[in-house]
Amino acid sequence: MLLKLKSLLNSWANRPSGATIWQRLFPGIGERSLVGRLVGLLLLGSVAVYLIVNIGLWWTSSRLIDDNLEKQAIRWLAELDELGTPLYASRDGKFVANIDKRIKHFPEVAFIRYYDVTGTKVLGEYGEKHDAYIPMLTPQQLEILARPASAERNYLVDRPLLRGGYLRFISPIRIKSINSGGLLNFSLDNEKAENVKIVGYLDLSIDSDYYKEQLISSMTSGSLFIALVLMIGLIFGTRIIRRALAPLTALQIPLARLARGETDVEVERAKDAEIAVISDALNTTISALKQRDEMLRKMAESDPLTGLVNRSYFARVLEEEIDYVTQNGIESAVYFIDLDKFKQVNDMHGHAAGDRLLIRVAELLKSLVSEKDVVSRLGGDEFTVLARGISREVALNLASSFNKVMSGSRVTEGELTFSVNCSIGIAMISPGRHTSDEILSHADTACFASKSQGRNCFHIYEDRDESKTEIAVDTGWFKRIQEAIREDQFVLVYQPIIDNVDSGKECYEVLLRMPGPNGELLLPSTFLPVAQRFGLMTDIDRWVIVHAMKALADSRVAGREMIFSINLSGQSLEDKSLPQLVKDQMTLNRLPSGSVIFEITEQSALRHLENVKHLVQELQATGCRFALDDFGTGFSSFVYLKNLPVDFIKIDGSFVNSMAQNSIDETMVLSIIHIARSLGMKTIAEFVPDEKTITMLKASGVDYMQGYFVGMPSERLPVNLRLLSNTKKNAS
């Protein structure tokens, strides 16, 4: 028992210092327990009622006892007055009644004392306490008692006698007699018909302890009964409180689950209106939390623009599909889809148009696959599709459907309508050890391969593909070119074009260089073939146009009236947004008419003849001029030349470079110059190698010359002083 008590005390001592005694005594009742509070209030109320009732009963009973004792004392005084009269009528007291015998049956009478008329002499003492020390009457008491008798009270009460339980009553003993006038003269109407005389004093002490002991005994029994009643009431009250608060207490469990982050909780609606409101509010809150969690889950797993799943969710589903394929021995396919020329849509029509295009692509892809398949947007213009349970043949047919539906779809933006083309890479999922990252990498590699084959086509990844190394190399170049465009890493260089008529006129062809891994500048022949295969030429051309026109504007502001000649690729000839870009840049940089020349190759012009005609006419209206580059490589071009409204013909360098040694090449150069003149076009000779060739070109009537001998390309705009001096010398 002692060990249990010691253990209990130790557990109390180890509880947090902030715990109250109530919590230590009743650990089940928490600091914020409403039931505990109400039960505590009920207990405190019961104790208060118990104390008030007992105090009230004690006070009331004590007053009743005192009042009854006083009434009894009055009767005793009257009776003892009569019994004690012989003490005053007879000196020897023979006729005194036996007072002791009279009072022995009344334990409340403590003592009786008779005094003479002076109040200082005791004539007789009676009662059990007559031997105790009882103070004599004081002069003040005698003075009060000597006053005329009151109709209400003819005695004096003195409480502090012996101990608090005694009441002392002192009363004068009066004798009434008729006046000496005699009976014959007696009249009731005469106020002085009687004489009242004090002959002594009666001292009576009543012991209230006897009654109070009885009262205490009764009060004890009554208090126990009251306590029992209150205890029963407390028990029933506690049960009523717990039952009344049971619906509220029942909310603790769902609230605790909510606090742990669980939302699959349903609160039963209580019957009580007040608690029903709380239940409804909790259910509403839980529904809102579920909706919020669902929204957050969708945000974490889906693309906010298209509503498709995102990369992380797709990777997780792909891992599950790889396991499923391995377990069931089937095949599935992953498609990596990259939109062609999406950047042009963004640059030309804004991101809002690009967003609408992405939404349209997402809708098309979802319409072409089954419900069990998964369509994802990885980011930017890249999409992936997981086609479950399909063979290689079906995978190829589905990729063909993607290309066909995409190219046949039209997206309208304002007054312009453009098609959607895409390059697709396919990676088959077969039972094996490939991870989701490897599968996506295979599909990505196949997508690059499809880009190298041309636009709007597909390629399936092969584990033993001999071109994997080449694809990997091209993929690296592709990413480097994209980065150079995105980070403005390309470098423009300028090569002079000399006017044979006006040597003071400055004209430069804008050429492109790309920084190499060691800081060197790479020639276009290094990276443009990859850009051509992967469809990046349009992006490169747009980059050159923007930066070249800005450089031209800066030079013209500095006072140099220059002309820039900018190359356009064959892919840009199909870019319907190119004219608007040129117009915007001409206006933005405030370039005058005739300050910009665009060069297109002969082969590109013949391959896109109708597009070139419209493009040339549209840009010539803005003040731009055109030059047909590498002219003469295909003799059939003479037939189409009259239909191309270009301003300049650049004679192919293969003729110019050897015309001083080869008469046929000289004849070709002369023929081209003659035809150009007949059509009102000016000529530019490329790849001029030496002074002799310059002399021959001038003699043949060529308008402009260009080549390393004339001027080397430079990052800074050069001035070829040597050529200028030679030109002056030859002219003289």
C-alpha cells in the first residue's frame, strides 16, 4: 500500500508544473473539458447548497431554541416568583416550597438564586450549578431592574455567564398592596389604588447546551441526509450533463481526426438544434477541405493550362505500366510529341495565341486515344502519350494518325489561320529492365530523329539503331542551338559589299557565328545543317533579323548611312508571320526604305516559288529589297527569273572565283550580268579572289563585289581602305 502511495505521489510530482490539483486528482478531466467544468460547477453548487442549508438550519434552530428558552424562562420566573414568596413572608422559611424537587425534572434549569431587597444578600440557591461561582448582581443591573415595570418585558437577560451556553434571567420580585385609605374608598378607576414594592430579586440561569446537543445530534443526522440527497442529485446531474453534452462530446473524435489531417470524416448530425449547427458547419468545412485537397492534388498532378497530367504524374504512371507490362508479357507505347514552329506562333501572335494552340493540341490528342491511355504535357510545346496494350504496328498507325489529324487541324488567330504540325518519337515498352526515365529518353531521342527527317513525321526508337550515335550528337547540337537562341549567344559578323559606282556607299552582308566550347567562333557550316534538320532555321532567321536591324539602327544613329543584307533560309519562306516581324522591326528601329536587303538562295526560291513571290512583294512594300543568292547553280533558273521580282542577283562564287582562268566561267558571269541588266536587276559578284578578277568584273559591268579579298568578315563594322584606294587608282 505504501509503495502504491509512493508511486502515486511520484507520478503527481512528475506531472507538468502547470497542472492544477484538480487535474492531478482527476486526470481524465482536461483543462478545457466542458463536462468536467459543468460537473465541477455542479459539485461546487452542491457543496454551497449543503453549507448554506446547514448554516441556515443551525442559525434558525439556535434562534428558535433561544426564543423558546426565553419563553420558558418567563414562565419559570412567574412560577418561581410565586414559589419564592414565602422567603420574603416568613423569616424562617418553613413554608418555602420544595424548589429543588420542582426543578429536578427540568435539566435546562442550571441554578436559581433569590436576593434580598438590596440585591447583595442571597436568601436561597437551588439547582445543579448553584455551587459554581456565579457573580453577584451589579449596581447597573439593580438600577435597570428598579425601573418601573414594562408591559412587554419585566426582566433582564445576561448571556455571558459561565460559558456561552447559559442564559441568565434576572427579575425583581414585586409585592402589590392596597392603599391605606381602606377598602371602603377603593376604586378601580384610581391609578394609585395599589402599591407595588420590590422585596427582592430572582436570578434564573437556563442551560441551552442540553437543547443544542440535541440540535447537533439532529443536525448531524439531517446533514448526512441532505448530503446523501445532494450526492444522489450530483450523480444524476452528472449523468444528465454527460447525456446532454454527449452529442458535443462525440465531435471530439472527428475533430481529432481532422487535426491529424484526415478528411475522410463524416460528422453525424445531432438532434439538438445548437449542436446540429456545429455538425453542419463541420461537415461543410470537411467538404471544403476535401475540395481543397482535390484541387491541390490536381494542381500537383496536372497542367493548369491544358488540364492534362504533368511530368511527375506521367512518370509515376509510366513506372506502373512498366511493371504491368513485365508481369503480363504485353507491349505498350510511349509517344514524345514536339510541336513544329510553336515559337513562331508565340513570337508573332503572343502567348495567348500560343496557349490556345496548346489547348487545341491537348484536345486533339485526347480525342485520338482511348480512356485507358494517358496524355501528358511535359512543358512548353512537348507532349507525351502512354498508349496501353498496343503492338508495334498499332503504335505506328497511331503516330500516323497524330500527324494526319494535327496537320489537318486549323487554328485561327484574328485574320490568320495556321496549321499544327508535330514531330513524334515512339518508344515501345516491352518486358525488360528499362526504367521510366530510360523510356522517356528513348522517345525523346526518336523525336529528335524525326525532326532530322523533316517536319510532321514520326520515328520509332530501335535499340540497335546504327544512327543512335549520330542522333545523340545531333541532339547535343540541337540543345546548344536552342540555348544560343534563348540566351542570345549568337554573334553577328559583317562582310563588306563594295559598290563599283559609288565607293563611298557602305553595304555589308550580315553573317552568323556560334560560340564554341572553347570560346572560338564556329562557322555556319558547323551548326546550320543540324538546325536545318531539326527545323530551327526559322528561329535563327528571326533572331538575326531582330539583332541585325537593331545594330543597323545604332550605326545609322551614329551617322553612318549603311545598308545591311540579311540571309533568309528556305524554312523562313514558309513562315507566314515573317512579314509582320519585319514590319514591326522596321518601325521599331525607324529604318528608312532601301536600308535592308534580304538574300534568298536560288534553290530555295525555286522550291518555294509562289511563297517567294508573295513574300518579296509584301516586304518590298515596306521598303525592303531582295537579292537572289548563288545564282547560276541551276540553269533552269533563267526560266523563272522573270517571275521573281528581286532587286539583285548574286552571281555564284564558283563562277567568279575561277573566271580569270576559265573562259566558260567568264562566259557564265557575262551572261548573268547581261540577263540581269535586261531585267533591270543589279549584280553582285561573290568570292572575288584577287585584283585581276576585280578588273575583269569592272570591265564586264558588275555593280557590286564581295569576297575575302575585298573585305574579311568582322564583328566590328569595317572600312576596307585598301580596296577603296585601289578602286580610286583603277578609276584614274
